[in-house]
Amino acid sequence: MLVHRIAGAGLLLAAAFAVAPAGQAAEPYELVISNNAFQPAELHVPAGKKVTLTVRNEDPTPEEFESYELNREKVVPGGATATIYVGPLDAGRYPFFGDFHQDTAKGTLIAD
């Protein structure tokens, strides 16, 4: 009986943690890759909040969203969309780049 109560309590605890993040839904933001460049090149997001970046690649070739400061790296195939979760971030500037076209695919996430 004690084992069943402990297991039941564990399930309730797990359920509570599973529901908690829903109340803290990440705010959505979009980046577009077009002509081997990120648009917008500067994207403002709120500091102290989780955000969801939707990266839509309109080019026929793949590109990689990469940021050392955000500790994120994601290949976005041509014509595809990727979702990247970041934050909450301290106020500041967080550069990112496209690894396959580093000369043109550059941008900055600005948390303010």
C-alpha cells in the first residue's frame, strides 16, 4: 500500500511540473531566411521571458541558425521551418549567424 501511495504522489508531482510551463508560454517571434540573409537582422524580444523563434527558410538551400551566446545550433532545410526556444534572457545583445553563408546571414537578438 505504501508503495502505491508513493507512486501516486510521484505521478501527481510529475503532473504538476508538466502543467507549470504551460502557464509560462514562450512568446512567439519570427525570423525569415531569404537570399541567404536573416530578416529582420535585428529582432527585439523581452528580457526575462522565454521566447519561441520560428525560423522560416524561404531559400531552396539549407541554412543553419547558430549562436554561441544563445548556445543554439539548428539546421533549417530549404523551404522548411524550425522552432528554437530561448530564454529567459538577461537584457543584452545576442548575435547569431548562418553557418553556411556567414558573410550575409548575420543577425542580433536584442533582449530589452
